[in-house]
Amino acid sequence: MSGFLSEKEIAELVPSELCPYPTPIPTQIVSSDEYYPDPQNEKQREVETRLLAMADDLGSKQGLDRRRFFQTAAGMAASFLAMNEVYGPLFEVSKAEAATPAMAEERANSLKDQFIMDMHTHFLRDDTRIMNFVAMRTAVGKAGWNKQLADKEQTIEDLKYGNYVKEMFLDSDTKIALISSAPSDIEQDWFLTNEQMAQAREKVNKEAGYRRLFSHVIFTPGQPDWLDKLDAGLALKPESCKGYTIGDNTHKEISHYPWRMDDEKVAYKGYEKMVKAGIKNVCVHKGLFPPSVEKQYPNLRGFADVADVGQAAKDWPQLNFIIYHSAYRHVGGDPAVALAEFERTGRVAWTSDLADIPAQYGVSNVYGDVGQLFATTLVAQPRVCAALMGTLIKGLGVDHICWGTDALWTGSPQWQIEGLRRLEIPEDMQQKFGYAPLGAADGAVKTAIFGGNNARLYGIQPIKAGMELKQDRFAALKAQYEKNGPERSNMRYGYVRGPIDHAVFA
């Protein structure tokens, strides 16, 4: 979604929409053009092979082809069953659930009212210049893999507002979301302007008849007139603010205004305005800066880690600093590297550094958003995912972990929701590193992460909100959608490492 990859690098990649198997969870890394995805590894290929075999076997017994089986709750269960067979018992799932649609549906229905606040989501503005995805979807239609795409000319609309509402609120159990953006030194290349985020919030909430969508205001320390622009953004009454310390994440090669969170002469002027405006939550993009990116942009390295978080948090106890992606560094790198690092040291860069901050600085206002950290490691190496969750909970506290999915970049967030519902930290890891178990899908730990913590940060009463949400127009729309048979696309938007099998979808 940004411009990090060169045209040459993009040419070497394959649109993720062209992957021949629309599995409920990705079976290899899907990236935006912000980082170069690692190729499908042996274990991911084995997961895919096992899952396809299950779909053929279990689906045929249920009178379903692969595509339809993958759209069911049983298909979702089969995905995590295949992962358990390859990676070990990390996910709560049974063979009976994958083989018995009624059992899978019963479980899904028992959890569909779970209170989930996804406070890290995206879609693209109407006048975006990022048109890569149009060609991808057109190719899918011409290949005959998705007949619906062949019926009409494809547009970038699938990454815009309309599909956002469908995939966030109809295709997933998300109850409340926050629309975010990314800034650029080139104003036209912001994902959404501050005004556009506020307009989206107003439109969703008016259509729903309830407060379903919150919005950010992006702040850009050091840019010309940035304080005046912040004043204008704060006048829009955002629920929180967001910044990128590396400056222009979209065009790193021309990023003129990187900044530090603990810069008293620059960033602190913005915090002062936020406090006066009643803002309590400041979200900051960190991490997603593997060694390969550092090699290209060494000048930005000092702005990507969390060395500046602790002092800022100590100096501004009035604010909550929510670190997006929990500063996970290795996105785009080989997941085996992160796993080896953890097994060797018990740490993962830079997430472990983030988890150390409360003890080092004596602060309680630092939070970890799971963002791409969860989406990527769940698929790439679930033991790393478990280790990261254990690290964050042990260091920050279970009440300081915030749910965010970075959707729509990886499609509807339902597969991530199911991932956390089923994930458990392996017993050997619990014993060696002193991690507490994650527990049941609707237990105290996961309930806090899915919605309780964000609700507290944003002044929402989960029980009251949950009851009121059942009465709004989106709830009625979703009920009808499910009654008619939801057609979850299992689509992801981005790139994978090729080659892929160009067979027609089975």
C-alpha cells in the first residue's frame, strides 16, 4: 500500500489474488508493497497440502467443492487443524469440528457476539494513485478463477469504503473499528486525509445508527506547518492521534521529517496540543523494519525502534502511547530467523524491548497493538506468534495488549480473530519463559485483548455497547447476510513470492 518496493521487485512478485487456493487463512506471507515477502516455506507448503486434502475429503462428504468448504466454519477449523499437524498443538481445534459442519457452526455462533474492537484498520481514498490492485483483480476474472470478477470491469473500489464495510462488519465478528491512515511528504499519497477519516466515521455511524467507527488524526512532527495542521485535525474531534516516527513511510527514499517520540523541542509541542484537546491515546507506528530495509535506509534506523518510547511515556503520563505492530522488526524477513533468535536468547527484536519499558521506566501508559505482528507470525511461524504474545503479556500486562488487524490489507480480519481464539502458548514455552496460558476463546485473557482493553482506552462499556450494537442497522444487515449464506471471499490484497500454480480454482 506504500511505495517501498521498486518496480523491479514488484515485477518479481505475484498478486496474492492470483493464488489458486482461497484458503480460510493464508498459507504464505502476504505483504503490501511496504516490504518484500518471504517465499512460501516447506512447512507452509505442507499446511497448504494437508488443507487441500482435507477440503477434498471433508468437503466432498458434505457435498461442497473446495471454495465453498473454505467459506464455512468447518473449513476454518480445518485450517487450524492442518497447522496443528505441521507445527504442533498450538490451536484449540478438533477433527470432529472440521468434519462436522453443525459442530463448527455451533461454535462459531456461540462466539459471534464476542465484543471485538479492532482499532487498527485501513482503506484507500477515492482519488488514490495506487492502482496496482485493479490489474490483479482483472487478471483473476480473465483466468476464470473467480467468475464474479469476470462479470464486470474491475476497479480499485475493492480497497475502498464499500468493501471495507462489508469485510469489517459483515464478514467478521468485529463490532467497533478505528479507521487509520498513513502520511506522506507527498500529500496526495496519504491513504486517507484527516478530513476523509472523519467523513468515513460520520458515514458509517450514520448508516449503522450506532458508533461503529472511530477515527484517527495523523500528526507529522517537523513538517511545514505541522502544528497548525494538527490544530485543524483536532478540531475534527478524533478519538486518538497517530504518527510515524520514520516520517514518510510511503516514500522512505525521500523521507525528510523523521522524528523521535522523546523530542522535547518537536514532538512534545504536539503532545501538549493533544492534551489540551482532550486526547488521551497516541498511536505510533514502530517496527516493520527488518535488516533488509535498514540496509536501504540506514538513516531511518534510529527512528524505527522503541528507544524513544520510555522517556516520552514518563514525561507524558496524561497520554497513553499505543505502539502499533508492537514494534515487531522481522516483518518481511525469514520467520526462521525470528524463531532462532527467540530460541537462542528468549527475545525477539524489538518487541521484547517494548515489553521491558514499564519495568525500566516505571510507567504504566505504554501499550502494544498486535497489528501486522499477529497477522504475519500466525501464518509464518505460529510458535513465534505464541512467543510474542507471551512476551507482551508478561512485560506490558494482559491489560495493555490492544487488538488491531491492519485490515483490509490481508482481507477480512475474521481469520485473525479465529487465530487468537484458538491460539495457545505451548506448555514447553510456558514453563521455560514463565508465560501464562492464553486460555479459552472467551476467557479473561482473550476477552481483554479482543475488546476490553481498547474499550477502557476509548471510554466504551463493553456490556452496554454489546447490547446496543445488537439493535443497530448493521446487526440487522449482518443477520440477513448470514441467513442468505455469507460469501466470505477469503481474499487478501497484496503480494506473495512466486511462482504459483496457474490452475483454475477447484
